[in-house]
Amino acid sequence: MKNSKNKKLFTYMVVGALVMALSISCKSNEVPQETGSTSSNHPSQGTYTNTIYNDSATVTINNNGTCTISGTAHFISGSTTDYTNFSITVTKWWYYYPESGSSITYRAGSSWEKSEATIDLPATDYFDVSYYTDSGELGISFGPEGKRYWTGNLTKQ
């Protein structure tokens, strides 16, 4: 009988200690951080070009705080290069906190659920926009699987 009471007492003490430890950790003043966050830090307004493929884009900061990126991207199939125009409006970028030695990359588009962006031209099911803060370069891809238009290494002129 005495052994049973000791086991119960020990169990209650362990449970009590766990509850106290959890309540202390939950009262911490530290704000939990996600692996990423959203931002409205848009690239600088102006013209961006890629001289290799003659692609270009214009970044416009709109009065409502959004950023519209319009330009030309290419698709290469064999020896044929096809160009098409695009227009993407970004409200919020998604970015990951950088590891040591790397820059923040802002992302928007289909694969980045916490970003807020729409592709206005062409109508497509997939698009991705990258803004690299260390180099200031832009990269854009869009289109259906199998025919993804792309432009990258776009630098401000």
C-alpha cells in the first residue's frame, strides 16, 4: 500500500514539474520566428536588362504601394528562341532569413503561398519572380510545364 502511494506521489510530482516548466517557457517574452516572412520592399523603380538574350523589364512602384514588373522573356527550343511579354504585380514578397554569407532573396508567385502577387499578362498557371538583394538582380519565369519562359540576371540600368 505504501509503495503504491509513493508511486502516485512521484507521478504527481513529475507531472507538476512538467506543467511548471511548460508554463514558464510559454510566458517567455521572445516572439516565435517563422523560417521566413513577408515584405513590401520592392526593387528600385526603373529599367532592368539582360544583354545575353536582349530581355528587359521595367519596374514601376504604383501609388497603392504595389510593384508592377513588365517586360519580355524568352523560351528556347532547339535553335529557336521565342519571346513573349509579361506583366506581374507584386503586393508582398516572401523571403527566407539568409544563412551566414548569403543575401536575402525576395520571392513571389505560384510557389510562394505567403507572397501576394498576380500575373496580369500572359494568363498562365505558373509564375515565379525573384529579387536578389545583394546584386539587385531580377529573375522571372512563367508558363505551363514544358514551355517556361524565363529571363534572369536582369540588372538595373
